[in-house]
Amino acid sequence: MPARIRKGDEVIVRSGKDRGKHGKVLRVDPQKQRVYVEGLNIIKRHQRPRPGSPEPGGVIEKEGPIHVSNVALQDPRDKKATRIKVIEEHGKRLRASVRTGVKI
């Protein structure tokens, strides 16, 4: 089965504390079925400063994982949540919006 949500896609959060917000997918973890969305589900981590590390110590805020079932792809045409269908064109499998039929 092809990946429905990929890195770089625009998604809308369907449930949870960030419901209704949208952002760009930074990375996908298919084994754990999680996505990391830019600026959403911000978590705080306390980190010690390490010599030679580019990251400073202190409290660092970063994006946390969101389960893939709690996000939906954003339709490029009308900016609303949509499902995805897979179509074949010239021997290649492409993703398309169920809502408007636009290729993604």
C-alpha cells in the first residue's frame, strides 16, 4: 500500500489539542504510524549542554509526533481536509484528492 502522507505534504490536524491547525509534514515514521508537523504538538525537552554539539543546553521546544489517523491531507485547491485515492497514469501510481480530483 502506498504512503498516504509523505514528507512535505500540507496536512490539517483532525483531533487533539491542535485540532483545526495546519502545517507542513517534517518527517514520517511509518513503523510507529506517526507524523511530525511543523509548529504543531510542541513538546519541551530538558537537555544538558554537550561540548562540541551545535545544540545549546536548557529547555528546548520541538515538534512531537501525531498519529497518522489524527491528520488529513489538505486539498491544494480549496484548502480543506480530503482523503486520497491512488490513480494510475502512464504506468505510474499517483495520489489524487478524493474531494476535487487534483493530483498531489
